[in-house]
Amino acid sequence: MAKEQGIYAGRKACTIGTMKADPKRVRALRKQGMTDKVIAKALGVGVSSVYRCLTLAKG
């Protein structure tokens, strides 16, 4: 029923505008040779957020 009405449950998809970590900053730190774990700790986010930033920034 909900699907027929166009109502979906669950979390909205992540976009660059809603992220806590700035993708440009993440890429800059990555270019400096920092690991994903170190970047995450420096920015106060999880490692998966760093992965997401790098993935969304690519494409």
C-alpha cells in the first residue's frame, strides 16, 4: 500500500551537502598521504564517512 502511494520508509540517501566532513578537505588530506583512519580522527567523523566522501567526490 505505501509503495503505491509513493511513501517509502527508511533513511534518505546521503549527499555531499548533508555530510559532516567536507569532501574537498578529505581529498586534500588524502593527497598529503594521510590514511583514511587518520583523516577520520582528524575531522571527527567515522572512517566510513571518509570512504563516502572519496566515493562521492569521484563521481
